[in-house]
Amino acid sequence: MKNHPKLLLIAFLLCAGFKSECQIRLPQLVANGMVLQRDREITLWGWANAGEKVTIKLLNKTYHTTTALSGTWTIKLPALKAGGPYMLDIQGTNHIQLSDVMVGDVWFCSGQSNMAVPMERVKEKYPDEIATANFPDIRNFFVPTLSDVSNIHADLPPGKWMKADPQNVLAFGAASYFFAKQLYLKYHVPIGIINSSVGGTPIQAWISAEGIKNIQPYAGRLKQLKDTAFLNNLIHPPNKTYSGAPQPTLTDQGLTGPIKWFDTAYQPKGWHNFWLPGYWADEGVKGLNGVVWFRKEIDLPANLAGKAAKLFLGRIVDADETYVNGIKVGNITYQYPPRRYTVAEGILKPGKNIIVVRLINTSGKGGFVPDKTYQLSCGETNIDLRGDWKYQVGLVYPPPVPGTMQPPPFSAQNEPSGLYNTMVAPAINYAIKGFVWYQGEANTSNPKEYKQLLPALIANWREKWGVPNSPFLYAQLPNFMEVQYSPSESQWAQLREAQRQTLDVPNTAMAVTIDGGEWNDIHPLNKKVVGDRLALLAQKLAYGDASLVSGGPLYQSSKKEGSAIVISFTNVGSGLAVNGGGELSQFAIAGADKRFVWAKAKIQGDKVMVWSEQVPSPAYVRYAWADNPEGANLYNNEGLPASPFSTDEL
């Protein structure tokens, strides 16, 4: 049948009215500056009008397809060698030309905040790394946060590929940047990083519904979330009248008087002494949640007056507003970011200067985290701010009355599949070299589940990408929290053990970071050690450098010999070693009762003998089994630490 002129006119008008529906549209990842995976078939895809012809030109070759009735199209390109930059032409009813396209190795990097922490956060620790970050062949695509438990999204949230230079690199994930840099320096091929990470999120949020359907309680939760009425009730809970006494009007005294407490004209009377850094619960104030004001006067040399400066206030629990000479220089609303505020020109004065911090805390121990930097830096001059401050309470939050607490808001990013649907699934067409995973902190409350969840995530992603044996690298949790000087139970240690046991999954490798954490910071700044060790693992696992010693000693087996237990290891490299010399530390031993005591330990070739006079008939050994096992010193001669372990099957 011939085309009728009126029908053609209607079709033309429809396309004109819905131009975005009819023209070719590309996914976020397929864009200027992208890195395509070398030596592997490449999939390019997008959307257009049903039946629309799509033509792609790359490297003097042309590829054709026709858009399906669903409005999607896909073109397969043959494997390419590393190289670039190239132009990529896409022709349909519209013409798209992508420039600066590279071919190299692409790594999908994911997890929670320690994978997301940007180079900007660690710029004081690595100033030279940032200043010399001139690697245009290292490209980063950071996926913005988006979650959804109801639908699998067709595309990622808007983002773009960025080259590593001293400005752009500040937005790169620090661990993934150091990982990419080491690989680039070693192999001199373009490296693409897709960083899909969200702080504070549990592993189950990153697994598809199919991948978690056999793991409880998540399978049951997924079933609930498929119930539209149940989900709507979570997202928009019905208005309820909560019983209990009405809450009083809360007033911060520091903001209500004729002169605000941050004002330089304010004269403090009756303020109390406080030694900074520290928590007010440790300095005579018990059980207080609310607003506490802190104040310090410093003398400034005349030659620094009027100059710009940096104010470092470590980390603060929880939120703060900070003033210098009555001028607000910054505020942060939660505890994790370091406080690094810029004091603009003209604020500092010769002689007396006043620093005031309005600190807000709603739970736990409020105050200033110890062992951080507290100073005012002006040029080459650093003024130490530790020591005597004054404080006054501006507001005390009353304890909650039973029946008055609102339920916590629904958060899709903490639900099963809530992040897979939006930040993983839309990327599975994009060919990659492998995966890098740094997560676990959010699952430490139930570490035994992790023995199921991490292998499930690995299998799920490999199946979705269609590469069943692709390299999967992951970082073990570092040391964190207070040091305990007696053998103890530890959920962090249990989760590390679940991570170690996941090495039974083929083609996986784990970077041990038990020496890379900070007791007082869940986001340790030493991200270079994480990235470098992950890159070592990649060199052996993904790039085939079989002779490389890529990791530290890993527990293999144990054998009772008289009153001792002998531990065998893999990854001994050129030999086991005591880091820093001396005796081995952090070995504990127990009999059948599992009452662990500190043990003596001695290296014997590629084994370690462990014993204690208190345990004549030993049955179990643990190493570095604590939240923060300070002094864990079993390494190999290549300088890589042994993983914590337990001989007891958890």
C-alpha cells in the first residue's frame, strides 16, 4: 500500500511535536571523552523512533541497525585495540558526533562512602598528587545518587566523563584514582573509571532482585516492596496523632539575646573551661544533646592581619557553624567531613581574634574528634588551636517522650535492589575490564549475612554483564574505633572474615588495609594505600603478571602440634616477616571453650607457630581479631600485611 500524503503529514507533525522521542538519544555513558573497553566486543545502544535507521561510523568502518518497536537500538562493534582519541559518528534523523573517544580498560568501581570519598577530601594529605595529576588518558564518570525500589531504570542519572587534571581530579574518588593511576603508569593504556558509590549504603541495595531472591530477610522485603499499597504507606506514611506531652518550644540562648554569642561585642560570663579536642561527655557534661557554644581568643601577629587563612577544626560531632571575629566562615551539617574553612581577606586583625563554634549534636558523644588537625594557617604560620577553650550550653534537647517519636523516613537507597535498579542496571551494556568494590561498614551489625551477600553480589554482577569470570577486586575493612588491649569479640573482625572467605569465589582478590585506617575516622584519609594495593591485585588477576606478589599472607590451614597450633599461609611471597622487627603481635589462642588469651607466635619458614602456657590443649587461633587491632605486624617481605583471620568457622 502506498503512503498516503495525509498520513505522512500526521507522522511528520507527531515527530515535530515529540522531537526527543523521534531523534536518536544516547545513554549517559556513551558520550564525549568516554573510554571503551579494549579487546572485547563493544555494545553501543540508545533510543530513537521505532523503525528508525541508525548508522555508526568509527575508525573508517560503518555499522547499521534499525530501532525496535520498543524504541531501543543496539549495535555491536568488534573488539578494538587500545588507542585514541577517535571520533564516533551516529546518524539517524539527527546527527551526533562524539569526540575524544578512547579505547583502553574500564573498571566499574562501587561501594559506599570510602569508595566515593573524593580527592578534594584528601587534598591536604596529597598536595603533590593533585598538583601533578596531568593524566588526560585517565577518565572518570561519577554516577550521581539515585535510588528506586520499584523500577529498573533505563539510564543512569546525568553525568559526564572527566579527564584527570589538577582541577578535575578533586572530584575523582580518591581510592579509584590511585588505582587507575598505578595501572596507567604500568600499562600506558587509557583507564576509565565508572564510580557508582553512595555513602552509608548496605550491600543488599546493590544486588538485583534476582540476585537476592534466595537470601532472607531480603527476599521477603522485596516481596513487600512489590505491594504498591505497602510501598506507598512507607513513602507517605499516614498522619498519626502521637501520644505524650507536647514538646516545648526550643530556644538557643546564644541566638536570642540582644547580642549574639558569636558577635565580637558579646562579653562571655560564667562560661566553663574545655580542653580541645575532646567530647563534652568526657569533660564533665553528662547526657547532653543540644547546642553547645565554644569560644577561643588568640593573639595574631600584626604582619598576618587582613590576610586570608585556613581554619582547620578537625572533625566535629555532629554539626557546626563557625565564626571568626563575628563573621561566619563555614558550616557543615553532619559529622564526617573534615572542617577546613577559608577565612577571607580582611577578617583577621592584629592582636586579639575570636573563634566561635556553635556545635549541634542530637545523639551520642558531641564534641571535637581527637587526633585531628586544629590550627589556623596563614601562609607559613600555623597557630595551634588545641588547648584551653571556653564553652556554654545554648540549648538542651529534652529526652524524647514515648509515643512522640516519628518513624524514620523511608530510604530506597537502603532497601534491597534500591541502588542496583538505578546505578548498576543502566550500565550493564557497557563493556568493562572488571569490578572494584569497597564497602562493608554499613553491614557490620550483621556480619554473618555478608558471607552470603558478597558472593551473591559478585555472581549477580558477572551474570548481568555477561562475563562470568570477570575480575572482582575488593578492599577489606580497615582498622577503626578504639583499641582494645584484651582479646575480644568484634563485628568488624567478623565482617573482615566474611570478606576473606569470599576469596573462595574464583577470580577474586582482596586488598588488606588493616594498617590503613584511623581509630577516630570511619573515612580514613590514606586512600593511596587502598588504591595502590587494589592496583597490585589487578596486575596479577586481570593483567596476568603471574610472578608478582600482589598481596599479603592469607590463612590457609592450621594443625595442632602438641600444645601449639601451626598456621600455614598462602601469599608468603619471598617469606614471612615481622613488620618493624621484634615479636609477632595480635595472635590469640583458645581451647575448646573459645576463651581467647594473648598468645606467643613465631615464624617458622612459611608458617607461624602459636602457643600459650595458659592453653595447654589449644583448638583455635585468631589474628588481628578486633575492631582496631593495633600492632598487627605479620607481613611478607614485600611489605604487604597479612589478613586478619580466625581458624574457627564462623
